[in-house]
Amino acid sequence: MVSGHVRLGSPTGRWVLLTTVLGSGMASLDATVVNVALPALGRDLGAGMSGLQWTVNAYTLTLAGLILLGGSLGDRLGRRTVFVAGVVWFAVASALCGLAPSTPVLIAARALQGVGGALLVPGSLAIIQASFAPDDRPRAVGTWSGLGGVAAAVGPLLGGWLVQAAGWRWVFLLNLPLAVLVVVVAARHVPETRDTADHGRFDVLGAALAALALAGVTYGLILAGEGVLPLVAGAALGACFVAVEIRRSPDALVPVGIFRSRAFSAVNAVTLVMYAAMGLVFFLLVVQLQVSAGFSPIEAGGAMLPVTFLMLLLSARSGELARRTGPRLPMTAGILVCAAAMVLMSRIGPGASYLVDVLPAAALFGLGLSAAVAPLTATVLATAEERYAGVASGVNNALARTGGLLAVAAVPPLVGLTGDAYDSPVAFTHGFHLAMLVSAVLMAVAAAVTFLTIRTNVLAAAPEPARRSHCTLEAPPLAGDPACGTRS
């Protein structure tokens, strides 16, 4: 079957869709189930709060720092080849996570998982974009996105069940049979595609500097007042990254020309702040429900299901509304609703009832994200030049992950969540309540930036992104992980 001519209803089309859904589903499952397992693995390995932070952040760090390079490798070396390599890498790293005898080994294995994710995440939608006939691509992407949402919804429940029934290690070992299936199906049924026109040099130096800068800043933030030297080193490496990207443009990992649009820069600033607040919620809420409210891992894992279901139900309608009215008001209103939900979450404590205390906050959070995320995604693509459509979605994805990474590193120590706080319901509840209020303030800041900077309806005549971008952002990374981006 010739690449770019695969039909969705053909056997090859169905195999391609199955492969990409399962591959990206591995990453989305991992992102959602690990948070549910944090209290159990922390007690088993004797990890403190910083160990739990690094268990989450080590994966996000390498994924955020290398995802654009992973997409570029797929374009050049073959999207199926790099995708399969990423799946194998991810599986081996998952096995190391599942067998980890100590917290440092687990953190190192999580960092290796992020490298594998940086290879497979951009590849999933890039394969769909390059393989399917143009008139079938929208339906293929929609099917992929919907099934990815189902995986995200099942993930926390599955993780909670595994933690209770078999132990936290099976949260990682679950990836091994999935990986074998993906590799076998991809090798037999997925056509190889590559960008034969892309002959620029790989920006390996830029990718390395970005990852090292994030590592330095993250380490410094987790150490709080003791981390001045890593913070300075991270900031210096960040400055070097900017200088290298300016010098290498237009072959840079992040071409500086993409930021000539003030609206594009503004909406990415909103993304950074908004996803920082979201990262705190997804990191701390499932732990609070278990440590303080007495929920089982299964109950805590299923607490946020309304968020996923509401986004699946309403996101497309929100995107259409934003196209008609402009993204400013839907985004501003949605982000403010998320802030209100976080204020409600700050009431969750000992003896909390799901129906009275958790469900209203989760439903409000889902409504807010449904109103804000789709317009934000469309605005990112509409405010970038068409030639930068693919890298625009990748930059936005990297910033979303970076926001969560920095918030999870910085805020817990500031609100007193250090040491063995997750073993003390009183101490954890106090820190959790403060963290949710910090999240609400961050969301309010994001709403203000949105209202003040997005002045026109940039979506009125937005170009159709499917022709140039390998993927778009239809949901937050933790709600299906469909966000990726590569240069085209």
C-alpha cells in the first residue's frame, strides 16, 4: 500500500489505527496510573516526598526535553522505525521500573521511559498523517483521539486495581505485553514513511541543552532553599539553549521565527501557567484522596473520570463555539471555571465524601477544561505561520509538560510537603489545601493573560492544520496524551 493512500476502512488502515492507538495508549496509561501508585511505591521503597516528585518528574523531564528531537528523527529515519524503537525502549525501561530495588533506580528508569516516550509519542499521529489518504485523515485522527480518551479514562481505575490486587510494580510491567503486540503488528502491517525533503542537520546540541536546563531547574526547585547552584546552572544552560537556537535558525529545534507572532507567544505563556496548575492537581489529588480521605487506590483512581468523560463529550463543541465567537471568551471562562474547581478541591480532607466533596470539584474542572483546551489548541496553530504548524504543536506540548514539571518540583516544598508528609494525613492535608489555592491563583493568572492578549478572532479563517502538522492537542497530556509535534 502506497504511503499517503491508505484507506481507513481497509485492513491496512485498521491495523495502522490499532498500532498507533496501542502505542500512544502505553504512554497515556503510564502517565495516569503512576500517580495512583505513588503512596504504595513510596512506602515500599522508603521514598520521601522528593522521591515521589522525581518519580513523576524524571519521566516528564526527558520527554519534554527530547520530544521535538524524537519527531525530527522520525521524519528523517522513518516514522515507523523510530516509533517501534520508542516502543521497545519504553518497554525495557518499564521493566526496569517494575524491578527497581530502590528509589534512585526507579527514578533513573523513569528518565529512560521518557526517552522512549519522546520517540513514540510524536510518531503515533505522524504515522496517521503520513499513511492515510487526505480525505480519511480527519476521521482517523478523530478515532485515534476518542480511543486515546478511553485509554486515559481506564488508566486510573486499572492502576488502582493493579496496586490493590498485585502491587505497584505491575503498573509498569503491564507495558510489556502491550509493547510486544505493538511491535509485531507494526512490523507486519504499518507502512514506512519519511520526509525525503528534510535534509537539515539534527539539533542534538539544542535538545541536550534543553533537557539539561530543565534538569538543573527542576533539581533546584525540589531542593527548595538548598538548590541555588542547580538553579543557577539550569538558568545558564537555558540561556545557552536560546543562543544556540538563534544561531542555528532555521534548522534549530525551536526556530525563533515562530515567536514573531505576539499572539502565539501569549497563548503559549497561557499554556505554561495553565498546565502548571493542572500538573499540581493530577500529582497531589489522588495522593490526598488515599492519604487523607481514606479512599482505596481504585476509588482514588476513578475520582477524576468525570473530567475525561466531559472532555470527550464537550471539547469538539467548544472548539466550534470558539471558531464562531473567537477563543478569548471561551478560554477565559473555562480557565476561571478551572480555578473555581481548584478552590473546591481545597476543601477535600479527612472524611471527604465523593458525592459531596469530590464529584462537584471534578465535574467543574472537567467543564472548565472542556471550554478551554480545544480553543487553546486551535489558537496555537492559527497564530503560527503555516510552515511552522507541526513545530507549533510540538512547542506547545513541550511547554505544557514543562509547566507541570516545574510546578510539581517547586510548589510541594513551598507548602510544606517534604520528607514523609504523605504518611501524615494532617500534614499532607494542610499542604494539599495550600497547593490547590496556589493552583487556583495560577489559573486566574492564565485567565487574565488570555483576556488581555487574545483580542481578535484568530480562528475565523484558521488554516486547516491537518495538511501540515503531524498532530494537534485535543486534550491535556494526562488525559490521553495526544499532544505531540514534529517539524514538517
